[in-house]
Amino acid sequence: MNSYPRINRASLRLGKWQRAMGLITVILGSVFGVIELRGQTPQYIVTELSSDGAAQVSCKLNNYGDVVGRADSSVHHSQRATVWSSSNSKSKHLRALVGADYSSAVDINDDGEIVGEANTDVAMVPFMWNAKGDLSRIPLLPGDNCGQAIAINKHGHIVGYSSGDNGMRAFLWMRNTATLNLGILPGGTHSLARDINDSDEIVGTSGSSSGDRAALWTKSGNILDLGTLPGDWTSEATAINNKGEVVGYSKGARGMRAFVWSSKGGMQELGILPGGNSSRATDINDRGEVVGTSTSDIDEKAFIWTKQTGIVDLNSPASVFHGFVFVEAQAINSRGQIIVVGRSAHESMTMATESGTHSAEICSPAPPPSFLLTPVSGR
């Protein structure tokens, strides 16, 4: 069992590398000093996110760089929703329902409104925290008893899922209105909304007569099947930007492949990192920059994709040198800040040695650390 590296006070700059005759040029400072790798990807300042000394499981961030998630609370002895403030680089736990012993924050808008889930005596239910930290419950669809709020836009409109005897169904909630059932594709029995943009376009997944499909709920109330990559069976949409560009993944005989979809270009594959066999896109910003994870038989690597560079590994020889590997990029904002999940580089190498051609399950005493990558000037 390996412990994760702690670099809370470290300031690391990671950039792209330049290959000349097969060599990588790296300028190193002290152990936790300045690292500059010259190449195609931007340079980043790396900040580890934690709460009360515990690793924070981070989910999303707003355009100011405020990050929400969950972490163990030493006061309540349970996992509680957290928000990490970019203004003071500190994290705090959010209020939970009276009597609850778990809560998790999943998304935050630029007004500081946060959505997620908390438990009651019998089920998980969707909640919203306002900018003052006050907690309010989001109504479920009639007859349902559990659900989750997953995304919120600048208007405070919230999407997620509501579940009960009728199955799981995507919902939209707006202030002073009843929770709206977004509907399901023909032949399907379930749906789930994962993201909403500022034009109230919503994406997620819906069952259909052909299987699970990436779905787009339009402003007019229609639901569109975004299809799959050629030859695939299923797909899921994970995020949408304010230009209406959608990302997610498509799955079939070749495995899983990240995609970007637009009304003009349809669904396009983003590729995989060298040595990988699958990929999944998790978020897209308004500049069309996409982040996600590329997986091989022995490891996972966080990536960023742009039209100019294609898919690029967010890791570098310097990040491994300093003891960690970025395994998943979860979110990206308009400034290009990225939330990534890390892992001990030693642990990653141990997995590669011991697991052969299959992924190894990690035995960890705590959740893996999350990091905020902030681009250096010039973006």
C-alpha cells in the first residue's frame, strides 16, 4: 500500500516538451521548484486541493477557479461537500441536511451557486447551496424518492436525474417552477442529464430502441439522438459548451472513444494517446478545448485536446520526476484551468510491473489527490 505525495506548498510549472533527436529538454529547479518543459502544451501552475489536510475529491470549477467536491470532515467524521476558493486558496465544508452524514458538491456557477447531493434517512436527494452557503432541496419528479443535481448554469437552472418506481429520468429545475421531466428517446426506459449550458441546452444519456445514446435536449424541448461513432453500439454525452459543442464517449467493438459533436460537423472521434486503447472526454470549454482520460492496459493518462494540437498528454517527465501522474482530467473552464486526479508515480509504475496486460485495482488509504492546473500567462 502506497501513500500519495503531498505537495500542498509546491508550485510547479508544467509545459510542453521539445523533442530534438529523440531528447527531451527539461529545466529543473529544486525538488518542488520551477519546472519548464518546452513544446506544444501550455505551461501550468499546479496546486494540490485539500480540505482539513485530507485529499479533496474534486468535480467541477467555475470560471473564477473555485472548485467543488467532497472531503472527509474531521468534525463530522464523514464525507461532506466542499468548496475551494481561488481568492484565498482555502477549502471549506458546506452545510448538510440536519441528521445527514454525507453530502457531495458536483457543480458551481460564477455566482457561487453549488449543486450536488445529500442523504436523508432513506435516500440520496438533489440539493443546492446558494452563495451564502444556505442549503435547499431540489424537488424530485412526482412519485420519485431519490436523485442527484449534476449541473447548474449561470441562470441557476439545474439538471440531473430523478429516480423511483418509474426508473431514472433526466430533469430540469428552474426557480418557481415545477421540476420538468425531460423525456426519453423512443424505445428507451431511462435518461440522465449531465450538463446544461447558458442557453438551456442539455446533454446526457437516454435509453433508446437501439441502446443507450448520447442525447441533446434542445431549447424548444425536443430530444435528439446524437448517435455513435461508426460501428459502435452505445454513447454518452458528458458536457456541452455555450457554442452547443458536445463531448462524451462512444463504445463498441474497438472499446471506448472520446468524441466531440457539433450541429455542423456531427460526431468526430478525438483519438487516444500513444499506447492507449480507449479514451473518454469529460468536459469542453467555450474555446473548444476538451479534457478527459486515455487508458491503456496498464495505466490511465489525463489529456487535453484542441483542434490545433489534437490529443496531448497532460503528464510530463517532470511530473513523474516529482512523484505523481495525472490520470484523469475532469473539468476545464473558460480560462483553461483544469481539474485533474493524480496518483503516485511509484504506484503507477508498480501497477505497470505487476498487472501485466490488465488494469490493477489500487489499494489506497485515502481518495487520490486532485490538482488544479492554472495556465501561465499567454493564454
